[in-house]
Amino acid sequence: MQVEEQEHNEQIEPENLKQFVYVHITGKDGHKKFSRQFDVFIEIIVLINVVAVVLESFENIERELVVVFDLIESITIVIFLLEFFTRIWISDLTHPAPTRWKSFTKYLFSFGTFIDIISIIPSIIPFVIPIDLRHLRMLRLVRLFRIFKIEKYLESMRMIGNILKEKRKELLATLLLSFSTLVISSCFVYYLEKDAQPDKFSNILQAFWWGVATLTTIGYGDIYPITPFGKLVGAFVAIMGILIIAIPTGIVSSSFVQKMEEVNVKKRLMQIKKMIKEAFHPRYVPTLGCEVLRSQLSIDAIKLELELAEEEIYKIAEGKNEFRFRNKRVLEDGHLFDKTFLEYRFINTAYGTFTSRPNKIALISIESLHKPSIGYFTYCLAESLKASYMSNEFYEPANEAIDESFGNTGLDKSAVFDFGQHSAYYDTAIMMPKGFVEWKQHLKKLKDKGTNTFILMDTQSLIEYNFELSFFTNSSEAFSLGFEPSIEELKRFGGVNQLLEKHYDPNSIIQFIIETIGADVVSLQIKEELLLNEKLFKTASVLANALKPVLHVKEE
């Protein structure tokens, strides 16, 4: 479910220097402001270099400003070299691959890297290879390629490149037609005109020049057919030239319009997502003593308050993202109705949500997709306690995998894993999705930061007491004794059943945490009816007050 309010444009602090450089250059994790400033800075440097190359063509200006031009060149080469080596350093983050070397090669053979190298080489070659100064001026013109560095920062240029890539087959077919027409028409005109104009059509290559000028509808007029049949072929080529020019122009222009429409649709959906996220704004819950995000909003309320079309709301819930539809039966005026709600949960991992806080206890909800109430309850409890929190949002027990919303729920049915028990905890599973690997990594990360107790949250409808606590540990029974104040507090709220478990299932999250992570586990079962409607906040408050003594004991 959700964690403390964090929009996608909110800054997430990097963990080390490489990540710091990566997010600030690429604009990831909410650091877009610096990234935009960096892009503008590079563009200014490029434009200054272009102006310098143009001014150097005036000999009097070059003589007077030679020191300025050399200074511009020196500063530029230093900046571009620093950028180039920095991008090599973070290439494993910008171009993910199984190995560091593969990441480097992916970066090295990208178009952006080619432009970087072309931009730098002209200034380095004179220091490496002896070169005639008369040729240096021509070589320095290659610096004009630096203008293509701007391409990396202009979305429209990327769009045109993608269009050319997508339509390459159609464009190649047009090119083949053009070349075939050029060859055939040039050969015909050569044989028809060589006797009448031996000086103009002395060979087929000269006829090729006429064919290119005519086919592209330029018509320089320096060479043209004068015989009747030659003129007939020329007329045919001129008409074919119009068609051949029109075909690729139509292909590219229609594709560009289509892409622009897609971009506008995406921008509109982003605006709608932002509006709906703001509708889930946090509210202060006195019972909890903290702010929490809203759990669900009805579709009718969203349409009314935000003035959105129903299809626009449905569109944003497609795919594996932050939004999900829930169908619920609600009681209104004494009657039960089926009602559709939109659920929002902050997603920051491949499996769902991970929030790390400096606390000895971490709360885990392994069935947030299948049981949304326990996911939201665990989030509220974590906010009240300021504890670490993990929520599995995209996978659920394989024997209970169902569609809980119409459309694409984001559930990866080709790799449905039981996060409670599966052989993947010990790397013996045939298929292991990225989310499961990341889940295990985060468990270890919490332990490394000092977490020594993991509480697995779940609900049950058929339990005698309101709460049932099961303790799993490799150490002594003293572990459960630390929870005695909590148990006494819960007894005053409908009772609690306390169990000290000696055994646990193999290949389970409990076994993994105890034997591999080296931490203790508490399985906390809550009676399902305690999480209905406003009862959820009251139950979370009671449990938070009960667990606070445990936090104090663990911190001493």
C-alpha cells in the first residue's frame, strides 16, 4: 500500500557518490532541476563553439581574437572530457547490463557516445599526431559536430530518430524505388542522347547527374535531353520524382503527427495522475496521532470533484503502476450496492513499497494485493510507529492469485510467487522475477542497518482472539519476554493468543529471516473484522501503543 506522501517528483536521496552524480545528470528520482540546468549549460557551450567556428572564418577577426578562441577551445575540451569520463563512470547505471564491461560497451557504442568522441577528437589529435598546420583549420571544422550534442537533450530530435527507425522498411522501399528509377532512366537517356549531345552525355555517369537533378525536381538546367524520346523519358522521371519525394515525406510527416498525438495523450494522462494523486492527499488522523494517505476514493467522487471522464480514470490504472481498481459492496440508506473505488499506493520497488527508517523493528505485509486492508493497516501502523515498512503489491500466494480489478491489475501471472513460502528464498526456483530478488536484498539491507525483529502482518477471520502472536527465533525464549508489555496491552483490547513456535516451514520467509538474515520473527494475526472501515484506525492505534514498549526495549 502507500507510504508517507512522496510524489514521483520528490527527491529521493542517493546512497553514494556515483548515485548522486547519476541522478543529478539524468534527472532521476526527482532531481530534474539540476539536470535541466546541466542540459542548458551544455547547449550554451555548444552554441558558443559554433559561433566561434563561424567567426574564425573571418581572417581579421581570427587574428584579433585568437587568444579568445583558444581559451574557448581549452575550456570546452576540459568540460567535454569531464562529462565523457563521468558518463563512462556511471555507465553501469545509465546502461544496465549483467556485467560492468557490458554496461561500458553498451554506452561506448551508443549514438550519444559517438557524438561525444567526435566532439573531443579535433582538439586532441594535434597533441597526439603531428599534423600540418595547414590542415588543422579543416580538422577544426569537425568541431561543428558538437551541435549534435544538443540532440541528446531535445525530445523532438529523439522523436524523429525513432520515427526513422520505426519506418525504416517503408523508407528503404522508397529509396530502392528511387535508385531503380534513377539507374533505368539514366541508362535510357544516355543511349537516346549520346549521339545528339556527345559533350553532355558522354557516359552513363553524366546521365546519372541529369537523373539526380531531375528526380529530385531541382533541374539545374546545365544538362537536359533534346531528342523527342529523351524528352519523353525526362517527363516521366520528373513525374516520378514528385511521387518519390511525396511518399517518404508523407510517411515521416504522418508518423510525426501520430507521435505528437501520443505525446499529448501521455502528457494528459500525467496531468490526470497528478490530479488524482493530490486527491489522495494525507490527512491527520487523531486516533493515530499522525498523517496518513487516504486509502481509496470512489470513482463517482473522483469524476465529480476533478471533472474527469470515466475512460480517463480507467486509462491510468492500466499496467503495473500506482493505481488499482477495487470493487466493494457498500451500505447506503440501508441497501447494499456494488461500488468501484480507485486505490493509490506509492510504488518505489519492483515488488511494491519499501521504506527504511532507523528502527529496530520492521513491519512486513506480504499479501497487500490479495488483502488490501492489511496492506493499508500495516502502512498506518508503520507511520504511527515510524518503523520500517515493506509491502508486496504485485505478487500473491499462487493458489489465491485472482484479478481484483477489471483491466490489467499489474499481476504478473507468468511468475506468481508466494512471498511467504517459496524455494526462491534459497535461489533454487526455476523462475525468479526481479521483484523477488529485490525483496530479499531489502530484507538484508534492513538487517545491516540494525533491524533485529521483523513483524509479519496478516488477517484471519476464524481466530478466537483479536490478536494472535507467534514468536520464531533461534535464540532463547527471552525474545518473546520483551513483548510482555505489548501482550498485556492487547489483552485489554479483546484478548490475545501468545505462541512460542519451535518449528517453521522450509523455504519460508520466516526461515530465510532467521537462518540467513539472522533476525527474529513475529507473526501477527489480526481478526479481519477489526480492519473494516474506521475500526482500522482504532486497531492501528491500539497496536501502536502496545508495540511502543517493544521499541523502547529494543533500542536500549
